[in-house]
Amino acid sequence: MSNIRLAIAGAAGRMGRAITRIVLQTKGVELAGGLEAKGSAHIGRDMGELAGLGQAGVVVTDDPLALLSRVDGLIDFTTPQTSVFLSELSAQARIVHVVGTTGFSPEQEQAFEAAAHHARIVKAGNMSLGVNLLVALARKVASLLGEEYDIEVVEMHHRHKVDAPSGTALMLGRAAAEGRGIRLDEKAIWCREGHTGPRPEGAIGFATLRGGTVVGDHTIMFAGPDERVELTHRAGSRDIFARGAVKAAIWAHDKKPGLYSMLDVLGLKDL
């Protein structure tokens, strides 16, 4: 069986370089190209050199149409606008599109649903295998503990992260809401300031911290009478997201068109 040919969007970024390293180290896949925006100083650069591994013989381009016409899959950690645009091109090319970008609007989410009629899209707020296990556990715990257990999601990331709460925090909140059989948008408390009054029953609270070089820390708390259950994941490097993304691309290669999550990839949907 021939290798799965993978391209990387945002190839010169921190995640793009991490994914390049993982692709080059993974059997069964082949680094087939990188994509950056027009005008980028990295156009024409060797991807292996960008990743600190020496020449790989594969360069960065600014032509997505030409690139996607000769690959089996695209791994994309870019911006919401770019990811939506690339999902349309992935649908035209009938390839796998792994999306690790976060911060989408409802209208952009609908665009992915449309593209998934022709592309195999794996989209998740976090590609880490451990985080997705945490999400599945959060849903299960929420289903077992009653409303006397208050739910709080706390996350911290590096000072350069632009969206809040993080996509992973939202994954945890949605999982807890699913476990409780409620809608997150009806129960979420996104911030607290001033005289807020007592905590509403059944609410799901969020707290966002930013600073330093923290890759990503997430905790979901279930605070009940006289006890507290906490589930926590701490990311040590971006390689965990890169490994998950490559695993997702391999998994989706022989699947039918559709919109999938990492819970599908890991077989955790029914946990």
C-alpha cells in the first residue's frame, strides 16, 4: 500500500513545524507539501529545514489549488477564515481535511457541514489523544453526578492565544452539557464581575487564564456537597496535537465523506 500524502497548512508556524516533524517520523505517511499565505517570507523554503530536521526535499507554496490536487489529505491549524476557505477546496478535491483551528462563528461551522458532503473532515477543538479521553470522561461524569455538583471549566494558555475560552474548554463544556442533557448556550457563564449573586443552579462556568508559554492546561471540576471531583490535562508540548492530527488523517483516509471528531477517531463516542 502506498503512503498517504499529507500537506500542512500554516507550515511555517509553530504547529506547522511540529506537524512536519511528526509526519516525517511516522510510517505510512508522506510529507507532500506545505502552504503559507501569499507574500510570506517562507514561500519556497524547505519544510524539513523549517522544522529543524535538515532538507526534506519538500517546499512551501502559496498555491492551494495546485497543492491539494496532488495530496490525499491536508492538516490545518491556521485561522477560522482560512480553514473555511480550505474546507471548500478540500471538498472540491475530495480529500481528507483535518482541522485543528478554533474560534469559529456559527456561520463558519455551517460551512464545514456543507463541505463535509464531499470531503472527509475531522474537526476538533483539540487533537490530543489525552484531551479527547478527558472530554469523554467529562461527559460520563456529568451524566452520573446530579445538579448538586456544580460544573466549572478552567483553562490556561500562553500569552499569544487570541480566542477565549479555548476550543478545548468549549469541548469540555459541551461534553458536560450533553451528559446532563442540557444546552451549553443556555447554561454557560462565560465570565463573572461585580455583584453576581448566587450561582445559578445547573450552570456551567468558565474561567480563562493567559500568560507565559503555557501550551495548554485544562481542568473540569464537579463541586458537590463536601467533595470535589477534578479531571485535568496538561500539555507538555505541541507534539501531542501534531500526533493526534496525523492519526486523524490516517484514520479518515478510507472513510466516507462526513464531518467527524477526534472522538470518532479514537472510538470514544459511546464512553
